[in-house]
Amino acid sequence: MPSRPSPQAVAAGLIAAFVGFGGAFTVVVRGLSAAGASPAEVASGLMAVTIAMGFSGILLSLRFRMPISVAWSTPGAALLASSGAVAGGYSYAVGAFLITGALLMLSGVVKPLGRAVAAIPTPIASAMLAGVLLTLCLAPVKAVAVSPLAGLAVVLTWLVVGLWRKVLAVPAAVIVAAVIIAITTPIPEAVTEGLVPAPLLIVPHFSFAALIGTALPLYVVTMAAQNIPGMAVLNANDYRPAFGPILSNTGAFTLLAAPFGGHAVNLAAITAALCAGPDADPDKDNRYWAAVVCGVAYVIVGLISGAATAFIAAAPPVLIEAVAGLALLGAFGASTSTALSSPETREAAVVTFLVTASGVGFLGIPGAFWGLIAGIAVHLINRVRIA
């Protein structure tokens, strides 16, 4: 084992942290706010989940000597944003986050639970995710209509930088949006106050509606849209760590972050590719340093993430939603493509997508759960019909 990381690994780790945080923190802020969190609770949640994914990635990478990058659940945050406030208040959302963490931990120990999630047809799970993302991905179009100059500046930055280097497109759009906001919006004192960590301990509450409508969909999208693809990225780069300990680790850190408002942490995919690829270090055995550096950067950024939350709170919502939508376009495209890829499950996937995207809930349970149930029901009926 080398005594210190190579300059190449340090650079890759810092780039991964910049992309991982800058590319999606607006989605997390939007999701926590929509779930009913106050600005102070959003700041606490963002800080908790950022620090949690940093320490989780550091420990896993050092344990396995592999570049195991950990991230927050971006699809999970999008799910929260599309589902709206959790019935009863944010404390019930925190209870759902705790249940999600427990389910992730159990998936690492109780193999049938992980297999049950894996048994959900991939097109149907992808269709649910696409339905969750649809409304958010329409935000850039709405931003251009509401504020043409600012909206176009953000969208064109994303487009032009993406032609050069795709992974930097969204962070570049975030920077342009931040400049526009700084020029056009008075910056509140809370931005400087946010440089001092301010964790808030939130007493969790539990309800059946939050379990079914928030915890289970959050668990499913985190597993299907993050953990499984994250393992695929590692395998593609010839790293094959045991999946169970990784799930137990990320589940444990989700449990630690939840009382402070953090929603979920899981294996990363995009930042995993940055840290696990040959650009991180020519020596495959030394690339884990990139993931360690990325984790350290996350912890440092997490301590001052309250400033970012305060800055966003003072910004025009349409501009923030536009950046969040751009960050999710890739996930929306991939999930839509997967959802429609198989003729055998296409009808069920379309039903899942439509019910989820409608945003219509029943019995206090959001549409994502009903979309999944409807899709699975149609899929089972079609199988009986074929048989």
C-alpha cells in the first residue's frame, strides 16, 4: 500500500466531489423542502447526508482497498420533491428515512430482502423513477418561459460545457446560476451564518402512510437506481467487493444521518466512474485513494453546506428548479429508455410511469407507490394472460 495518494488520485477525488455535490445538491434541497423541512432543517439535512456519504466512502474504500464512492440518493431526493409534504409533518419524513436506513442494512444481512427488490422487473422500477423525475425535468423549460435571459444562460451553459465534458455540465450551470442570483438577489446574512455547522436533532415519528408512501419507494429507488448501478460500475472496472457489507455500511450511515434530516446514502455511479477509471491512477490497486480524497472533500463541504442552503433559499425558485431539472435529465433519459426496452413489460411500464407521473395519491400515500403497485399488477395479469 502506498504511503500517500498520487497527485492524479487527488485530482480525480476532488473532481468527483465537485461533480457529486455541485451536480445534485439543488435536488436534495428541493426534495427536503418539499417533504416539509424548514430552511434550518434543510440545511441540517444537507449537512448530515453530505458528511455521512463522505465518511461512508472513506471507510469502505480503506476497508476493501477499492475506489468505492458513496453518494446521497439523488433519485430519492427527486422522489421526495415529487411526492410533496409528508402527512403529519417533517418528523414523519425523518421516521421514513430511518426505516429506509434499516431496510438498507437488512438488505446487506437478509439476502431474501435484497432479492425481493431485485425481483421487481427493471423496466417497471425504471418507469417509476422516470415518472418521479418527469415534473422536475420540465423545470428548465418553465424557467426559460418565466425568466428567459437567466433561464437561457443556465441552459446554454449546461449545453456548451456538456459538449466539452459531460460530467462538468451541471456544476457549470450551478456556477452560472449562482452568479446570476448573486447579481440580482440580495444575499441574506444567513449565508455567512451558514458557514458554522448547525445540526438539528429531529425527533422522528412513524406512520403507516409514511412507511408505504415514503420509506418503501425511497428504499426501492435507492436500491434500483443507485446501489445496483453503482455495483455495475465497480464491476465494469474489475472491482468486485462484497455487496452485503456495502449495503450494511450505507444503511448504517443513513440511520446516523436521518435524525438530523438526511434522507439516504448509497453507492455512487457517476463519481464511482471518475474514481475507479484509469484516469484516477494508472495503477488499479492505488485508485482507492481517489475515493478516499472524495470522501474527505465531502466531509469538509458538508460542514459548510448550510451556506449553500441559505443562498438557495434566497434565490428565485424557478432558477433553482431549472438547475435541479438539468441535473436529472440523464437519469430521466436512462430510466425512460430502460422502461420501454422490453416489449413484454412495456405496457406495465407505461402504466407505472403514468400513475407515478400523475402525482395522484390515495389514502395519504403518494403516487410513486401506487405506480409501482399498478405496474406490477398489470405485469402479473399479462403473464397470466400469456400463460
